[in-house]
Amino acid sequence: MSPVHARRKRTTLVVSTAVAAGALVSGALAAGAFADTPSAHATVSGAAPAALTAGARGTLIQDAQADAADTARTLGLGAKEKLIAKDVVRDADGTVHTRYERTYAGLPVLGGDLIVHTAKSGRTEGVTKATTARITVASLTPKIAPAKAEKQALGAARTLGSAKTAADGARKVIWAGSGTPVLAYETVVGGLQDDGTPNGLHVITDAATGKKLFEHQTVETGVGTGKSLYSGTVSLNTEKSGSSYQLNDTTRGGHKTYNLKHSSSSSKGTLFTDADNVWGTGKASSSATDQTAAVDAAYGAQETWDFYKKTFGRNGIKNDGKAAYSRVHYGNSYVNAFWDDSCFCMTYGDGEGNNHPLTALDVAGHEMSHGVTSNTAGLEYSGESGGLNEATSDIFGTGVEFFAGNATDKGDYLIGEKININGDGTPLRYMDKPSKDGGSADYWSSGVGNKDVHYSSGVANHFFYLLSEGSGAKTINGVNYNSPTSDGSKVTGIGRDKALQVWYKALTTYMTSTTDYKAARTATLKAASDLYGATSTEYKTVAAAWTAVNVK
């Protein structure tokens, strides 16, 4: 569970975010070099992702899996290695980007993911790898018992302040996240953390020496009328059942909103229903049956779905047409909200006093975008890749807020400005000058990966702002910004719409689990070249914006 805001002392509150329990790789490992040559695609119409029906996407994945053995041989993988097709993106010009996970002798290879880029003609244009190391181990027989790995994992959870923890056993894996691949154990610690947030700590232990190699938290922290707390009066798609209405959006994959009534249960809770299809009061309430938080949650899910669909042609978080679900009123005075891939669901606490629900629009967009990252690049939530993961959710959460065009919650480059989690009216983060929050990095430095991911994310957030709006002072939707550059250069933005397209294409076709800032520069330049051409203003501005945050 990753917090959308880093933990400080008790005076600072926390919002949790999430990434999926995917491949675990070292944030310290630089992403594998792009093995492909620069793409020749130069137009938005050709290189932009094509909208795929769930059936078409499923067929592409099935076809990729059917050819996986041939693909592995073509790539020169060893006899013990197999590929598992995870996702497929098809561009409008027919180029296909197939994302694979890898096994070795039947064991998952953590840090072995790769993307194969194939032209419409069937010619392989290149491969993007999370690691370039050859996957091989001398022995598949552990020298330590699984119980030792479990014990170490429980100890790691306690050092993180987790409570009520329990290990689910240790499974054998191949660790390729850093250095030479080795046989290892992966242990997942469940239960609850000390603030009531569900726990999902993954600990990787060397199966020969018992040394802890890595640890990673993977649970991160009909048309009705709804009166929301943060976004005014909104329209909600609901479903009539008998004489009442359910908070079930059948037009967006069947997204449902449930009430946990201040419990910390892992269950869905109770589906919200209403007699007259007018939901909520628009006012904060500590009542466990209050509908207002549910209105904001349903509205946030609705706008996030539409943002991805209309902006990128993405059909839901997994791009399979199926909705997640939302749960509100989680816990008692729980100051968190989190996405959890294990339930494919979004959960919101009610904040201090149970009357400050963490259901604002950009928080919803941020959290659910962790699910998109999980189901595409799978950026490891540690080091520089963790900062990029967190920034991706800030970037798309911001995109959702602007996309919604809500008069009560206008789009801005501030993160979490509505929920007042700091208690003084300030937002969680500032994209134009991240250091204004007191901890985030404006520019890249060699130690930036050692920061909490919510602070190392500042580099990418700043890049995105500069790419969208440019440097210097300006006012947007009534908010004043003044964005500096590391070298005093002047950057003229290409506009938020184009900047979003560049980031999404880079995420879905060129980033892997181990991508760091240098590799993110390469990925976004390749995306800009695909979309607009290698000599375009957009390409040059991507390069200038990265240089302006000291990523060269």
C-alpha cells in the first residue's frame, strides 16, 4: 500500500495509493536499454493507440500467447525460459506492442518483463527489456527453508510499523531485479498495517544465503442526481431494481459503489440503494449510512473511466471493458484511500472525525491510475521507478480533473487540494514547483531515488508541468504558477493534451517495471517521435523539459 502522501510525524496525515502485486524488481536497477531502433512512425493518427474491444484485445493476447514459444526463440531466450503474454497495445497504423512476463523452469522471473514491438507487416521492430541480464541459475534447490524467509518477512513488516500481520508462505521465484539472477523466495505479509490500511508487503529473500534482497509494499497507500461534497451536483448512472435504485453504473462496465459502514472488512460491503434516485446531501457527515461520500466516489470512477476512454481509447483500467468497484466509509476516522489489485477495487476512508472523506476527484483519478500502471508498465514502487509510478498517478489524476470540466472542482496542477489533508488548506503536491510541499524534488540528482516515492515523483511531475504549460509565471483557472528550470532555460509547453498522449504512449509501450528517470526520458522521446516525428516541436520540447529538470 503506497501512500499518496508520504508519512511524516503524527501532525501529517496520509492518503494511501496503490500498485498491483506484479513483478518485483529493484528500483536501483537501471531499466534495460532499448534494443530497438528509433521508430519511423511520425503521425498522431498512425502511432496513437487504437481503441480495441474487449474481444479484440483478448484475441490479440491469445494469439501472442500461442506464438510465445516462437517469440522466445526469436529473442534468444534460454530453453528453460517461457513468455506469458500480459497485455497488447495496437497502434492505429497496425504496430503492435506486446508486453510479456517471463518464467524460468516454471518459476516467475521477477524483473524479467519485456515488450516486443512488431510492425503491421509482422517484422519485429525491437524489444524493450526490464533487464538485459541472462536468466540462468546454477541450482533450483534452496539452501534455506521457507520458514526462514517467512520469519524474515514478518520481521520486515514489524520494522515498517505493521500490525496484525501474517505471512502467507514463501514461494520460489527467480530474482532478476538487480545484479546476477538468483533463486529466491517471495513472501507476502498480509493483515493490517498500524493505521488500519490492508498490508501487502512482499519480501524477497535469497534462497541460498537467506539475505533479504528487496521489500516492496503492494497495496498502496439510470441517470440519477448526486449532491457531492467536492464537485457540486452531478449526474450519476444508476440502475433501477424493483422499487429502488442501485449505485450501479451499467454503462461503464458495471461499476458499483458499496458501503462498509466504518468497518475494516475485506468484504465488499452493502451496495448503496435509494428510493428516489437523488443521492447525498452535499454536506459532510459522520454517519455510516451517509450517501454523499458514495456520490463523490461514483462520480470519480465515472470521470476516470471516461477520461481514459475518450482520451486514449482505453476501455477500463485493464482495457478489457470491466469495471472495478468502490467502497466508502472504510474504518473509523481512517485518513487514507487506496487502490488494491487483489480485489480490483477502490477504497476510501472518511478522514478525521469520519467527516472528511478522501473522495475528491483528483484523488479518485490518482488512485485508479495505479491500477492502469499495474496493468501496463508495472513500474516497481521503489527508487526512481517508484517515483515515476507515483507521478504517473498524479499526471493522470490531474488529467481526470481537467477532463471533467467541473465548475466546483476546476482543473489545476495541484494534487489533493480539496481534501485539506495537511489541515492548513494547502494541497499535497505542486506540479509547477514540487519543492513547495517541503519535501519533493524539483530536479533529478543522483540521490533522488533514495527519497520517498511521493517526493522523488516531483521530478516527473515538474517535467509534465513544463511539457504542458512551460516555465515562468502564469495563471490557469485562477491558480497562480511559477515554474523554474534547473539551468535557467525557458521552456514553451506543447499543451496538456499532447503531453498526456506522450506520457500514456511511453507508459503503455516503452516503460517497464525497472524504468528509471534516464530511461523515462528515452521512453517519452520515443513516444513523441512515434506521435509527432523526431524533428517535431513536440519531440524537441520533451527533450527540453527533461533537461530543465536535470534529466539528460
